[in-house]
Amino acid sequence: MFNFKSIFEANGNLDVLSILICSGVGILLGLIIAFTHMKTTRTTKNFLVTLAVLPILVQVVMLMVNGNLGTSIAILGAFSLIRFRSIAGNSKEILSVFFSMAIGLALGMGQILFASIITVLVSIVIFILSLTKFLEPIRKDQILKITIPEDLDYDEALADIFKKYTKNASLIKTKTIDMGSLYKLTYSVTLKSGVKEKEMLDDIRTKNCNMQVSLSRPNIESEI
């Protein structure tokens, strides 16, 4: 059975070797977290660098305030700095940031084995949940955008297409473009099981004079 002992307790004091060991492990675990995030969501290099370096920075904060009465205030201040000085991201980015910070806290206490095990376990869970259909919502609404000429009666022209390919279709936005000569329609649609998206888009193009058509999933949360 694992015995989670702090490396600082084992060495009896806080020495340079202990700090270097924790820092090296922090960099390695940070890279694992960044790699996990990179493989499970769209992101940027800047954010991945942040995830890779964050554990060692949190570790430094922990080491600097260790044994001080202001520890909790200092950690809260560090967390608030990260929260309010960064651009709000989606839920996966927030998860990864807290993941990195939690590992940094563990390393700051010298819990190398604990931090390593948690990093591996959580990374595996993230991979499994992100790359499988488990916990995927049953209903799959999509956003359909159609450009049509101003003289086309879209309610009548598109009714048969929606009846053939969708379970439901709701018009959520209508606006004029190109000096009022065109309409841009935005629908929320749920496709029937087994429907081929290309066939539906081709049928729509025959109705809207081969103008622009796009189909995408809803932008529920901000993404990179």
C-alpha cells in the first residue's frame, strides 16, 4: 500500500535538492496535463504553456509561505490573480487550470507520489470522457444557416426539406444582408437518425439558388 509521505519530511528540512526534485516533477506533470488538454480539446500554444508551467509556480508560492500565518491569504491572492487577470475560458479550460493548480499545491507540500498518481488518474479519466460518447447529450441540436434571395417564400420552400430530414426545426433569427437583396436565416434543427447532412444541404441549395448554406453545432460555450 502506498504511503504518502512528504519529501520535505523525509529529508528533515527544506533543502535545495528537495526543491529541485519537486520542481523537476512539477515540470513533468505540467507537461502531462498540457498534453492531455491538447489531445482532448482545441486550444492554443500559449494556454498549453500556461498549463505546463502553472504547477511549478503554485509550488513556489506554497514553499514561500510554508509555515507562515498568512498562508491561506497568500494562496487566495495567487488564485485571485490567476482568475481575474485571465480571459474567461470554457469549462474544459477552467478544469485544466484547476487541475494544474491542484497538482502544484500537492507538490508544494512535497507530496510527489500523490501528485504523480492523481495526475495520471485524472488524465486517464479526461481522455476517456472526452474521446468516448459517454455523458454525451442524447439530443443533438445543430445550427443551420441559409442565405436566400429576398423573393423566396422560405416557409413554403423549406417545409418539405425540414419534414424529410429533421425531427424539429425552429427559426431563431432572420436578417437582411447585401443591401436587403438577401435574407440570412438561422434555424435550430435536430436531424433524424441516419440522415446524411450532405444530402440535406444539397436539397437546400436547389431551393436557395445555390447560395451559402452552413450546418454546425451550437456554440454553447466559448471555444478556441
